[in-house]
Amino acid sequence: MSELIHYSCTDGIATLTLNNGKVNALSPDMIDAFNKRLDQAEQDRAIVIITGQPGILSGGYDLKVMTSSVDNAFHLVALGSTLTRRMLAHPYPIIVACPGHAIAKGAFLLLAADYRIGAEGAFNIGLNEVLIGMTMHYAGIALAKDRLTKPAFQRSVINGEIFNPTDAVNAGFLDRVVPAEQLMETALTTAEEMKKINMRAHHNTKLKVRKELLERLDAAIELDKTIPL
């Protein structure tokens, strides 16, 4: 069986490549692998690049798990929200090189990163929870409200609007869009530039800037354990 998340680290840059089927569904095992890879990157004191397969970052939570039982759904959402919180407070910069579609939890991976680069193309990026009958969880609302523009937040969370990569920049899901063949090169160049950052100052500043968001997420994660999806 192939690795759910492939890890490579060269010259202080760790690349985490999601590799779980055609949509990179985020299951409990996938999130466990994600946390282990972040542990590894932290031990390597490396800037992180997260990417996926050509055409897809992630389609979100594993629907087989989400529909198997209420308890399983609650557990998976809690795991995913805790991963989001960890990414926001990670001691080294996290870059997402989004090679295509990023839907639901896939889009939340973008919102939890420090810098987001998307590939040009006919790709969908956004939060489709209300489109598939899922009430948006409090942790998701807190993160989207912090990272998206105010108009995009309303349209995305309440209406389930899906964006193309260019519009995703304007909404706040991405920071820039490049031709697909330049995606990883651009991500690596960005990571090299980020090596100029004093990582202790980066981490401490990140925690100050995101203090209120992290506190809101902590409260939301607990609240989501008791509120139906």
C-alpha cells in the first residue's frame, strides 16, 4: 500500500504530497498521517510545502466515514479542526501548492496555510457544505471568517459559492495563481525566500497575530462536539 502522504525534505524544505485516491479524501488515517508528517517536518526544522496530485489538492472529508455514523462524523470533524488549528500555529511557514480542486476540508487546508499558490485551470475551490446538506461547523465558520474577505465569507459559507482559481485569490483562498507547470517551482522559490525569515520571530509573531483566532477555534472545536452537523 502506498503512503497516504509522501514526505521528502531537501535543504530545509519539506514537501508533503497527499496521495489518498483520486480526490485525496481526508479520513482519520489520512489526518493521522498528516500529523506525523508535520511532526517530521518540525523535527527537520523545515519550511513545509503541502501539495496533492495533478488536478486535485483534496475533495474534503472521506464521505464514507462522514455517512457511516453520527459519532464517526463528529470524530472526523474534530480531528480535522484540530489539524487546522495545528497548521495555523506551526512553528515554521506552511505553503500550499494547490494543483487543482480544493473543496470543503481541502479548501480549509488553504485557509490554514501561511501562503497559498494555485494552478491555473478549470478548477473548483470553495466550501460546499451547504450544497451537500451539511451545516457548517463552528470551527469552519471561525476560520473562514478570519481568512476570507467579508463578501466572500458570506457567499462561500452561507451560499456554498465555488470559485475558480483567479476568483479564489480575490476571495482569500489563494494568494497567487501560476501556470500549472510552474506550480512547484514557484512554491520552492517562495520557500527559499522564506528561509530569510527568523523562524523564532516568525513563530512568535504568528501566535500573536492569530491569538484570538486560535482561542475561537479552541472554543469552537469543543462546541462542535455537541452540535449536530
